[in-house]
Amino acid sequence: MATAGITHDRAGLGPVLIVDDDALFRALVTTILKRAGYRAVEAATGEEALDIAERERPEVVVLDIRLPGISGHEVCHKLRAGRTGPPVLFVSGERMEAYDRVAGLLVGGDDYLVKPFAPDELLARVHALIRRAREAGPAGLTKEERSLVMLIRQGLGAGEVARRVGEPASTVRNRVDDLLRKLGV
């Protein structure tokens, strides 16, 4: 499997959730992702995928359309219901018409990959979905709010954050309080 140029340190990222009823396909995708430094978790059914997604908070979901029980389209719709869910990369070897790919995108999917595919293409698409999701940041946060969150995530206190952003500590504390209210915390 060629994966040259795609490997990076993925520490700090959540897992990639692979959802397919084909155990060999899941194992193949898991191997590709792990060799590229990603952590992967697997689900064989839509119901199992929803349970895992609730516990694991995946960075991306690689999701087959045809699953036993609820379909991949329904899984995607439920992942998106009421909140911003992880990006979804639909994979399918069954239906390749444009109409079917468009249907996956219309129910909330972010990308579509037709089986069989090259490992590098899978990795490039997963990486691009993670990058776009991270650039967009949490729903509704401004660029300044995201910057503040990143400083806090580094474990910096209000005084150090204030120094770095060039504001008084009391202003930073107020901004953090506003941010927490906005996030419902």
C-alpha cells in the first residue's frame, strides 16, 4: 500500500470511525489509517456506529451506504441531527451514478468515494475533511474566540492569555465567561 507523503503525527486527534458490514473492508481501511498515524474504531452496523460516535467523538466517519439495519444515509442524518456532527465520507461500490452520490451529499455527507479506491486517495480525503472541520472550528465561534480557546487549551492562565492577546486580564476573564455562555457550559 502506497501512503508516501501522507503520514504525520496524529496525536491529539479523535479516532476515524469506519462503518461497513464487510469485516475485510473495515480491516483494510483500519490498516491504511493506522499506518498513516490515525486511530481507528470500527462498526459493522449503523446502530453500532451511532453508539460508538456518541462515546468516541470521531474526527471523521468513513461510512458505507448499504448497511444491515439502518442505512448509511440514515446514520449520517442522525449524526447531524441537532448538532454539528463529524464530517462524513461516504464509500460505496454498489451505486455509482451521480444521483446516488448527490443523495449522500444532500443528507449531510461531506464527500463520496467509490470502491475500490487507492489508499492515498482515502488518506487525502480523510485529511482534507479533518483540516476543513478544524479550520471551521466549533460552530458559531469567531476566529478570535477559537484563538482564545487554543490558548486556554494550552493550559495558560488568564494573566498569560491576557499578555499574549494584549488585553487586560479582566477583559480576558469576561471574554472567557461570554465564550462559556455561548457554548452552553
